Amino acid sequence: MSRIGKLPVPVPTGVDVEIGTDVVEVKGPKGVLQTPVCSLLKYELADGRVTLTRLEETRRSRSQHGLRRTLLANCIEGVTKGFSKALEVIGVGYRVAVKGNIIELAVGYSHPVVVELPDGLKAAAEGQMLTISGIDKELLGEFAAKIRRIRKPEPYKGKGIKYVTETVRRKVGKSGGKK
């Protein structure tokens, strides 16, 4: 039995969960999210909790059990609290600015890199920090990774765009190994 999959997902007050044939729709104070239903699992809503059980014991159903439970839990957490990721822009002359739904990054290229913010996400820039927030964890993570890919942190000086929680392993330069 999947240790994650067998845990029931608590549904807080103010959140409405509708289990359909194709999708599970979660409505909350911050918005509406949907996650696909797996045909190998049975979804039950009772006593303010959603429980997922396997219909058959196959390798595919076991692999989907924990995944679908986590996706549903992320939807419920997203519509109640929301998610956010913080990125740090490090380097001399490196800047970040948010203008409406456009993020402008000056990260050492000849022109500033302009990235459009997808629907459902908000961004705020404060100094060298860029904070992206939204209710969809998957969309948020993918967009934050897209921003980071513009200029990955390099190991010699540490310049680039990195997550705040990320640590960059530094290397010594050419003269660092000589005595």
C-alpha cells in the first residue's frame, strides 16, 4: 500500500470538492483548480475528507495512487493558501523589474530579456529578489524553472538566477589550485 496514497486528504471549511468522471474540481477562496481523475482509483468524499483507493493491484495503479493523492492535496492547498517561489538575481548590473504582467530581466545579455507572466500567476520584484505566486503549484514551478533557465547560476562567481533556498557549489578559479 502506498504510504502517501492511503492518507486521506482533509478538506477545510470553505473548500468545495466535486468529483466528476474526468476531473476533480476544487473551489476555494483563492480560485478554482482541476486535476484529472485516474480510472484505476476510486475517489470518495466523506466526513470532510477525500480518500483514494485502488480498484486493482497492478503496477500502474500502485504508481498512480500516491501521485493522484498528492495532486489533489496540492489543489486543495492552492485554493486555500496558495504557493510562492522566490528567485534571486545575483551579479553586477543584473536587475529584475515587473511591469504589469511582464518581467524584465537584465542579466548580462546585450538586451533585457522580457518574459510574459502566464494567467494565474503574480510577480513582485524587490531589489534583486523576484517572488512569483499563484494557486497552481505545477504552473508556478514550471514558470520559475523557465525564469531560472534564462541565466543559470555559474559555479565560479555565483552570477545568475537562483532559487533563494538553492545553494550554488562554488569552484576555485584557474589560480586557486596552484601554490
